[in-house]
Amino acid sequence: MAYPQKKKPKKPKHQPDPQFSFKVTNIKGIAFSHFTHSLRETWKQTETKVKELEVNEPHEKRDLFAEKDLDLDDFPKVNENLNDLLSDEEMQDLNNDAGAGDMPEDVADLSETEPEPVATNLVDSEKPSQLLDMGHLVQRIKDFSYILGDFKARAPEGLSRKACIDTLLGDLCQRYSYNKFMINQLYDLFPKEALINRGVNLDPLEPWSKVGLVVYSSQVPLGATPEYLAGHYILQGACSMLPVMALAPKPGERILDLCAAPGGKTTYIAQLMKNTGCLFANDVNAERAKALLGNCHRMGVVNTVVCVEDGRRFHHIMSGFDRVLLDAPCSGTGVIAKDPSVKAHRTDEDIKKCVLLQKQLLIAAIDACRVGGYIVYSTCSIMVSENEGVVDYALRKRKVQMEDTNLFGEKGFKKFKGLHFSPKMDLARRFYPHKHNVDGFFVAKLKRVE
């Protein structure tokens, strides 16, 4: 037998004071209406000029900062209070409906407080109150990247390209903890690519290396196995093999590794030479040279002489080498994944110091090579000034010519931000973590002709 279910008595709903509710709603509605109207009028009065970019070659990098668009910082500050937003008649109506004494403190003080300023540009903003939460920040990065992909067709009316770029770069600084200098350098290199896209290709080394092995994980320390101690392998980044492959050493040759420590490239050269000929491995730092010597002993290298000399003057001590490898000291902007401090602390002054040293070392490497010999220049940097700029300097100062590296990777830049390099600079190769699954790297091969 079914029993009828008892209906639960409904709880009386709380009914707010309609007079008080009207007052609050009326104040907020009027204030918001005038506030948005003021912003809309200000936005309509702003004149912007958008210049179309000239694209000469699809792969060329374009300078988007040359435009003289209006910056969002030119917008007036929003600092009107409620008295400025409401007319005298509207304020009188509110006062007649209820006195200030009948209103709560938060409503009574509403007319005396200023609305918070609108954060229109986060590039120069450092106040925490203006920072977006991470979810909104990531979404805004995606939105601005999409707009910049086809600015003429996708940009909303009244938004300048420069304002869009400045805000995007500010968001990227906040999202990935870069300083302004580093994020501008990366943006110049990849103007078309959204930096938030971090997809990686997990390709094995077999297509381009027969001896390289990539290790994804290990339950034991790879530097403490019996095989490691016996010299069966050495630990290094996959990109460290690229300059040696471009150098293409042959058995019986006389070769110089000008900046050799800690020895990963030196031992690979000795392997390709089949432990014959004579390999000079030099480093200016005596402590690092000890690690170089240790790796040569562990790997069973017997054709190598370890030297501790200033590479800039090495050609005065010895010259006439068949091949010279210069893996130059650099800013390390290609290995940010291994050293995150680079993205926040590297400055323009640091880059200039590296460029000066690299030019001196490359000239010394060329002078140490015989006529008809080969020089390979490499860095773990993606900065144009440290790569194409240094190689182009050597091409102008010495009788050398560019040679094919026979490597995969992106072509070197022949033009970049108004700079013009050798027409054969595309024989150099660039490597990027997000494209080639290796550290950021640069390799160029030269041949001494006189």
C-alpha cells in the first residue's frame, strides 16, 4: 500500500527592503552607464593609423616596432567620481529618495571614491592590482597572437598594431618570467609564431646521427654506471654533435679544437679520426681543462694534446691546421631550458661583450687554419648578432668563403631588421628547441681560400 508523501513546508524567502534595493541598483546602474559612455566616446575620438607590412620573402623576419602607432598610454586616466558621472538632477533625485544617513557605509561612501583605473597596457605595469590571473593571461596571449596573425582583417576598430604588440609582450614577460630585453629579442626572431605554442617533436637521432642516443629517463645516474666509467659513452646535448658533423674530421689530419672544455666535441672528433692524426684541444680556463683531460682519459683518447692558452693568441703559437673547430663562448640564449636564469638576467651589454670576444676568436681560428682548410663556428645562442653578425664580420676581414654544413635545420638569415649579410649566409644552419627537439644552436662552416 502506497502512503502519500508529505510535502515539506517551504521556507519563506528573505525579502530585501525594496527601497534600499532600488537605491543601490539605481546608483550602480547610473554610474556604470555614464562610465561606459565616457569610455566609448573617448575610444571613438582616438585616431589610429595602421600600416601594412611589406613582405619580401616568406621566411624573412619583420620588424613590427618601426610603426608610429598611437600607444594605449595616450588614453586619458579615468578618475571621475560619482558626482562627475551623475547630473545635478540625478543626484538631487537620489538625495530626495534617501538621505546619506539611511544608507549603509559602503553605499554612502560610493560617491566619494574613485573607480579603479583601467589597465590598458601591461608592458610598463608593475602593480600587482593590474596583473591578470593566469587563466585570463594565457587566453589574452592567444587572442593577441591570433589578431597579429592577420592584423588588417582581425583587429577590432580603434586598436593599433603597436598597442597590440606592447600588450602581448608585457603578457609574455609576466607569463614566462622574461625581462623586457630578452622578450623583445625573441619576438624579433619569431614575429609570426605564438610563443605560447610549446609543442615538441620527439624524433629519434637516427635520421641524422648513427652514434647518438637520446635518453628520456633513467632509474640510475647515467654518470655513475660501469659503462660510463669505462668510457663507452659521454653525456652531452644532441646539438653538441652538430658542429663536429659539419667539421667532418678525417683520420690522420691535424685538427684544433680552440675552446674545447669539457671535452664532448673533442672526444667525438677523436672518434671520427679513429684515434689517429693529432688533435689539439685548447681551453683558456685551467680548471675546465682538467675536466677536458679527464674525459679524454676516460674515453681512451690517445691522439689529443690538451693546451691551456688564450684562444685569441693561439695562432701565434701554432698554425697550419687542416680543420679548426670554434665552439665560441656565448650568451647561452639557446639553452634557457637548462639555465632559466638567462632569460631574466641577460642584458644588451652582455651580448655586446660576447660578440666582441667571438669576433676575436673567429679571426684567430681562421689565422690558425691552413689555406684550403675548414673552420666551423658554432654557438649555443640564437642571437643574430652572435651568429650571422660574427660570421659576416669574418667574411669581410679574411679571405674565406661559406661552405655547406650538410646539416638539417633552418637557414641562416641573409637579412634581419635592416641588416644585410652575405648572400651565402643561408648555408649556415639554425636550430630551435620547438622545431628540432634540440637546444637553440647555430653552425656555420668556412673555407680559407687565401
